Amino acid sequence: MLTVGLVSYAAGTLAALVLALVLLTGKAGGVRKHLLMFAAAASALWMGISAAHSAGHAHFYATLITELLRDFAWLIFLGGVLTALITDRARARRRFRNLAMLSGGYLLLVASATTYRFAGGEVFHIGFGMDWLLAGYLVVPIGGLVLIEQVFRNTRVDARRGIKYLCIGTGSLFAYDFYLYSNALLFQGIDPNLWQARGLINAVAIPVVAVAVLRDPRWSVDIFVSRRIVFHTAALLGAGVYLLAMGVGGYYVRNFGGTWGAVGQVIFFFGAIVVLAVLFLSGPVRASLRVFINKHFFHYKYDYRDEWLRFIATLSQREADEALEPRVVQAIAEIISSPAGVLWWRRDGAFRPVASWHAEYAGLPAVQAEDSLPRFLDDQEWVINLEEYRKDPGFYTNLYLPDWMLAFPRAWLITPLILHDELLGFVLLARPHGQHQFNWEDCDLLKTVGREAASHLAQYEASRALAEARQFETYNRLSTYVIHDLKNLIGQLSLLVTNAEKHKHNPAFMEDAIQTVDNSVTKMNRLLAHLRSGDAAEQQREQVDLCPLLEEVAITMANGHPAPSVDCQARGIHVSANRERLGAVIGHVVRNAQDATPPDGKVIIRLFKHNDMAVIEVQDTGAGMDEAFIREHLFKPFETTKGQAGMGVGAHETRDFIRNLGGEVEVISRVGEGTSFRMRVPISEEVRNRIELQLIDNNRTPNDGRIQEASGR
């Protein structure tokens, strides 16, 4: 006899059995997979016996005993999931073993009590008339809910997405059991309606657990169902739903259509069948259905992780002098086993062939941006299948391909390269030598790698443009520094011309004038040599004695006012630098100090030693600067306080040069009091060693000498 309990538990048995059979597929999954398979099999056994009991073919005792087996299986499965979250493997195994022993021992005790009860034993109550056996069954779902709560709580927040369906499914099983036995404990007996509905509750909850299995790749569920079978099944199911809806519509027309009801029903049904036939025979509809089924019901044909890693490796693993464009074509072509390809890239308002892989592209024409192909790719972002285009050009609306492209050897696919919804180029791929069925998955993958390739190529183009811009920047910067040096030389010569009319009959003036002109000519020749050799001249270093160099700078700058004075507090200090360049840099600082100081003020060039650094200080009693100007403007190039008379690169050039020597620049200034411009430069290694030896000799005591005499004897 067909009863509610029989149907309910039969449905649950089928759901659990399907889950167990699904878990039999695949090789991965580990212990948790086997534990879940055991729980599903135990559930199928219990619900199968419960179905037999509902049909009158099994004893209720067998149902309760197999239920305890099912409870044990689910408890140790949850224990396995929980202990898998423990990183210490030895501790995890110990916890799992303790949980299995505790659960098994308790359920064995409940099974013994159940056997005692059905053997005619006495019924014991635990206060308020409650049956202690029912209380024992109630403890099991409570323990299961506690384990589920611990699993969810101990799972990382970012990983709960994969575990939530497992918790919902198993939680539903134990929550219903808790409600069933708490109701039974309260009313001194199991409610038959709740007991009969229990199978359907399991049939609903077990598929939720199956969803968790399918979402976790570690279970490795391998099931193959023919795409053709799924397609036809889905088509027939859709047709059935459609005809059912039309039947409801026909019934409505017949009953509410008045005198035309019967005729309207015939017309309605005939029209519905014609529409169904049109849909079944429609190629686009069938293709859309196939794509939907393949996307949502089957594994993908590509291992996307491997394909992506291979694609990125092909783009990045190239020689230093090798262009990126051929690698892009190769990376895209290898995705679908294409043997060759050509890349068109947008330049000067047109798409021009710029690279190829295993193909000749010399002589191929450019494609104008306003032509049909670029506009179609930009609007639709489709991968164009040329074989499909040859068979049915109307499938690609408003697309007209040139004859030379269709005549390209084995031309097959055109892949767009799109970045930020803008078409930057496209790749023409040749057909593989073997059979390759092009479908929606190939199309999606090619569009995705096309976007990534466009990003790489755009970045590559930007890097090349940036390198060219930096070359021009270097040239402009060098020219600016040369102009700055020429400005200082012009200032010296202008001062000479200004004083010539007054002092031209003075022999001493003429001697200074000749020396100034000679110095200017020498510096201009050095500037020309510096322009020819770039930074090479600046890299040519020598041992420079700083004190004589500072005295030469003071003599050169003596034409300005106030004339600088030199205070060498330490002599014999050498640094490794280009002598002329260091002198010019110090001269810039002195000239700036003179410009900021009134004629009756002071400019002092001071040299002293601090630790292993030589400190060159240019101190003035000029206007000074505030901290904000020093911090935000002093060393910023092309900013000056001298108006049109200044270039704004002197302080910036000075700091760069000193830093290249391994030193640093420090500026101390107060408004209205003056400025100290300190340049710290490392003392030459040879000089430092010599100074240390002199200090050792000077500090040697007579006792040291006597010890040496004694050791000599």
C-alpha cells in the first residue's frame, strides 16, 4: 500500500543514494570525502529501512538502530571537517579520535537502551514524566548542531562561502531531529506526521549538501553526461512546460471566450504548435540553448589556470632585445593551437600590420579606423569566425571583410584587442592543421586573453614613449645646466666690460681682465667637451685637495660683491671628484650667496672635517630664507627668486652632484640674518687611512716604544 511515509522515505533514500554514488567518482577528496560518502550511505540505509517499515515490511527497532548508525556517520563527518581546520596534524588526529570514541560510545549506549526497551525492559522517566530514552535520542541532534556551529565559527571569514551550504544542509537534518524528539519528549511519544515528513525533509536537505560538494574542487566529482542527452532533455522539458502553459491558456480561452471559445481554443493551440516548431527549428535558439547548457551544466574544456599561466609566461619570457608584439600573437595562437597569426595595431589613425608569428605580413594593407571591420569589433566585441562568415555573412550584421583578408592562407579567426572598451588592434589567426571545434568557450577565452594582451601592448607602447621622453628630458636638462653655466660666465665678462672703460689704462686691471677671459675660454671649452661626452666627463674623478680649490673659487668670484673670504680650518683634505665640476658647483653656491648679500655684508667659504666627511660651508649675512621656502622651493628645479635673471637649477644641480659623490647638502637659514649652505662630501679613503696612521703615531706613548725595544731584544 502506498503511504505518505513510504513516499517520503523513498524520496530521501533516493537523494542519499545519489549523493553516495556521486561521491564514488573521482580520486581526490581525502578522508572528508569518504566520511561524507559513509554518511550518505548510512542515511540511504536508514531511510530505506524506514520506508520498508512504513510499508509494513520492517520492524521499528531496525529503524531506530540504523538511525543511530546514520547519526554516528554524520557526527564523525562533521568532526572530520572541524579537525581539518587544525594546522597541527597530530593534534587534529587526536581530536578526531577522541570525538569518534565519544560519539560511538554514547550512541552504543543509546543503542543498548533501545534494545533493552524493545526486549520488554522497564520504562524509566527523568522527572516530570519524561522518557529517558527519548531524551537520549534528543542529545544527538544537539551535539550535531554544536559541531556545525563550531565548524562555521572556526572557518575563516573569506572561506565561509564554500562551507555555508554544508552547514545549512547538515544543520537542517539535525534541527528537524531536534524538533522531532523535543516534541516527542514533551508529549510522551513521537508524532506520526512529523515522523512521516522526516524522509522528505532529508530529501530536501541532502541536495543542499551536494551543492557544497560541487562548489568545492577538492572533492573532485567526475560525472560525465552526454551533452546531446542533456540538450534533448532540456529541449523536451522546455517544450513540455511550454505546452502546459499553452494548455492553461487554451482552457482560459475556451471557458471565457463565449461563442468563439471553442474556435479560439483550436486557433490558439494551432498557433502555439507553429511557434514551438519555429523555435525548435531555429538555429540561433538551438545555439543559445547549447551555450546555456554547456555553461551551466558541464565542466569547461579548458583548465583555465594552466592556460592563463602559460599565456602570461609566453608574454613575459622574452629576450631583452626581442619585441613584445610577436610574443602576443604567439600567446593568443597557442590558446587554440593555431599555427600562425598576424597582429594589426592602431597607429596614426589606422590599424597597421606590425608583427606576426610564423606568417609573412610584409605587403599586407592597413585597415582604416572607419572601415567595417574595426567598427564591428569595437561595437560588438566579437571573435569573428571566418569560416562561419563565408557560409552565412548575414550572421555578422553590417560586417564586410576585404577580399585580401579572406584570401589569407588558412584564415580562421579575428580576435579583437580591447582595452577600456576601446579597440586597440586585432589578431588574424590561421586554422589548426587538426580538427578544432570552435565554440562559445573558445570565444570567451579569446576575448579575455585579447583584453590582457591589449593591456600588455598598451603598457609596452607607453614604456617606449616614456623612454623617449626621458631621453629628451636628459638632453633638455643638460642644456639647461649648460645655459646656467654660460649665464655665470656671461656675468663675469659683462662685469669686465663694464669696468673696462674706467680701468683700461690700469696694467693690473688688464692683467686681471686677460686672466678672466682665459678662465672663461677654458670653462667654455670644458662645457663643449662635456656636451660631447655627456656624463662621462663628470664621472672622471681625481683626488682633489679642497683648500686650494676653495681659494681658486674665491679668487674667481672676487669680482662680485661682497668678495668671499676662505677659512680652511683643516688642510690636506682630499675628496674623490671631478675637480672642475666641483669648483663650478661651489662657485654657483658662492654666486647665490653674493646675490643675496648686500655689498657691505660678508661671504665666507669655510672648510672643516666632521667624522669621515669634509664639510664645505658657504656662509653669508644676506636676507636669509624661511623653512617653508627651503623645504618646498629651494631644491625644486626651474623655480627661482631672481626673476628673469635666474634659471632655478643651481641648488638642484648642487644637491644632485654632491649626492652622486656620496654626500649630502644641508641648509641652515634665518630670515634677515643669513644662510649657511653646507656640502658634506666623503673624505678620500687614502687620505682617511693616512690621517688615522698619523693619529696613531701622535698618540703613541714612551711605554709603547720601550715595549717594542724589549720585544726587539
